[in-house]
Amino acid sequence: MQRLKMINTSSFCEAKKKVAILGSTGSIGQQALGVIRAFNSKAQIIGLAGGENLELLERQISEFQPKMFYSSVKPNLAYKGEFLSMEEIASHPEVNLVIIATSGKAGLSPMLAALRAGKVLALANKEVLVMAGEIITKEAECHQAQILPIDSEHSAVWQCLQGEKSKPRRLFLTASGGPFYCYSQLQLSQVTVEQALHHPTWKMGRKVTIDSATLMNKGLEAIEAHWLFTIPFEDIEILVHPQSIVHSIVEFMDGSMKAQLSQPDMRLPIQYALFYPERLPNPELPLLDWSKIQSLNFEPVDYNKFPCLKLALDAGKLGGTYPAVLCAADEVAVELFLDNKVTFTDIPRIVEKTLEQHASIAQPSLEQILAADAWAREYAERSSLCHCEHPTVIARNEVTKQSPRFLACLFSTLRASARNKLRNLRIAR
Ligand code: MG
């Protein structure tokens, strides 16, 4: 909470925003450009960084004419702007607001560069706070940099905290429950990629859509909220709210609660972070029509059906390098699912197995976090061959039972199992 209260609103709202968007070709990046297009007298694009979608990046460059740009594949553009790294763009003196809309660990290094340069950061890439929350929040304090949330739940909490002087007692992060909340365990094991990519209320990128369906996304958001608002995990609760109208609720010490409500549209939290503390009218944003809302439902989450949420909360509470391992294993498992190599219910299995096998380091350095990330990616990939129920994986294992890779994996599993049994025996004694 203190971090978000550090914002110097008087100087910040008057200046024209000189914006760099890292991840401009992703879902949040494109929506952020849409908001800037609608308010071009109040914000100017200085830098754009995209991934491999060169065609889209070229169109964005041609429309917004940034002074600098980056792409993971260097484009051959007849364009006078400078090609710089994401770190150079994020810390450039001409930029005063950096939108981190990358996914996974890609945003970590540029985010640290922006913090060290004292920029205002609008953060959509939750994984960076999950992986390295302690390092990032320390750097933000040290350099008086400001982190503004773009994630809808965290933006809601931030909006509810406006004008409040005392700390909240509890945060209630809402979750739509995703497309499979009413599914049985059997139905969950048969979910297809196409079904999982169809979210009932939000329009998002592929990785976050799958994370929303497994509820891993809500677990990552709880860790993100823990760091952004300096609130213990015990005081963060998850509520299933299928309509996605209430984006989060804050309970204060006197029992009073505030909630932020709107149609589910990411452009609203993007716009709030961009022009905070101003609330600007945007005719493109849909308004709530109360005559069409018959009810708002809330219910506790079913942790047994969605084990990813519990895994994320446990990793967050344990801290150390566990959250980085959680993120990396999840990224690998989601990628394998999207490639039709594992089933939907294999995702938590792979993440859990990887977390179980990890020896966490307390208060890790950035290098140790990145090493844990690399280890987890390799382990998750390998363990997917041993512990999945996907028919092709089972068939592959039947064929390759005698392969050195399978035997190494089997040996590693048996060794870990024996080690766990021995440890339990020692504890029992
Ligand atoms: Mg969210």
C-alpha cells in the first residue's frame, strides 16, 4: 500500500505521458495502444518493443512513429527510429512511463532497468513480481520508482484504497472461475485446447487464458497483490464471481468494504494507470447497464478441483525460489498443453512435481532466481514424460521405456520417492 501511495500525483498528472510499451504486439500492448490512440493529446509513444510478430510491430511503428523500438527478431525496416534493447528503452531519459506488457520472465530485466532509472511503471506482467517480488519492491523503494497495477483485480484494489489512510484488513480477489468451473474431474481431464482458450468474460492472451482456466492465474495474482499492497497471504481471499463485474473488494479495519465494479474490459485499468489520478471519459468503454444484470454471485473457491491455485498460494507463502519455479513449470506445462502434448489436468501435476523436487533458496539473488527458473523449465519438460495422462505421452513412454532419457527420469523419480519416504520415517521417529 505504501508503495502505491508514494505517487506524486500533482506533477504526474499534468505532464504529457511519454510512453514506452514493452510487449506492444501482445493483447495488453495492443489494448494500451488503443487507449493512447483515443487520448493522443495526453500521451505519446516514445518506444515500442514487440516479440516475433513483425508484421504487427511494423504497422504499430508506422502509425505511432516511436523514437526507438525493439523486436526479438531484428526487422529490416526503412525507418529512422533507433533499434535499442528493451532495457535501454525502459530506462531512456525521454520516457516517463513504461508499460510492462511482456509475458513470463521477459519483463524482469527491463523492469529492473526502468526501476533503477526511477520511471513510473504500469505493470501487466505479473510473473515478474511473482518471481522476484522482494528484489523488485526493494529496488522500487530505493529508486523511488512507482509501480502502478494494470491487472484488473489489482487496479480495483488500488482504486478502492484511494483516500484511505489506514491499512486494509483483507483483500478479496475475484475470479470468474474460468470456463470449467462447473466441470467434473472427468470432464476436466478431457478439456481440449480450443475449449480452454475460450474464456467466458475476458479477452486475453493464450497463456493467461489457460492460467485463468486452471485458476493458476488467480494464485499468481494473490502473490502479485502480496507484493504490491504489502499484505500477508492470510489476509488475501479468493472469491469466485462468474459475472466478472466486481473486480475486487477491500475490507477495512472497521468491517466496511469497498469494491470496484465495471464491465470486464482491460482498457479501463490500462487507462486508469496511464492517466492516474485523472478519470477520463472514453466512449469506447462499455458501461454497466443495471437493468441487464440480474444477479451478482460470489462463492468460495474449490481448491480440490483446481489444484494450481493451492500450489501457487503455497509457493507464495514459502517464498524463496519456489514462486520462480512455479512460474517456469507452469509456463512449460501450459505450452505443452497448447501443443497437445499433455492434458489439461496434467498441468497441475507437472507444476506440483517440479515444486516437490526443488530445493528452494531463501532470499535469493537475481542470478539464483534465474537459475531456479532454468532448472524448473528443464525439470518440468522432463517430468512431463513420466507423470502425464495424455494418450500420446503414455504411448510415447511405452515405446521409449528403454530409452536413456526415460530411465534417467524413472530413476530420478524413484530416488526422490525413496528420499521422501526416508524423510517421513525420520520425522515419524
Ligand atoms: Mg487479472
